[in-house]
Amino acid sequence: MGNYRNMISKTECLITALVWSVIPALQIIFFLIYGRTIGTSGVVYCVLLLLLQLSAAVFHWYRYMTYDKKANR
């Protein structure tokens, strides 16, 4: 994972972080609109999926923010 700077540009890191931030936002909107019609087990699955998506978004934002912090080796 340390040499991702050789494969992806900083702009691509930003685009990836933005896309991974939009996906959980859309899921939250969906949950607010249709949350009452989803069963209990469906709510649990939605929350777990949301946590996974948020963790992926945090990872991509971290990768974007630290892109220039370490020297390219």
C-alpha cells in the first residue's frame, strides 16, 4: 500500500474520496425516506453496510490528505 503514489495521482485520490463520500450520503437519504418500511433485520444490515462504507470513505480521505506528506520512495 505504501507505493500507491506510483499508481494513482492526487486528483484520482480526491475523486475516489468524493465518490466514497457520496455513496453513504445517498444511503442515509434512502434510509431517511424509506426507513420506516424496512424491517428490523433490514435496518441492521443497512447500519452495518453504512459503517463499512463510512470506513472506506475515511480510508480514502486519509489517503488523499497524506498523499504529499511522505516522500515518494
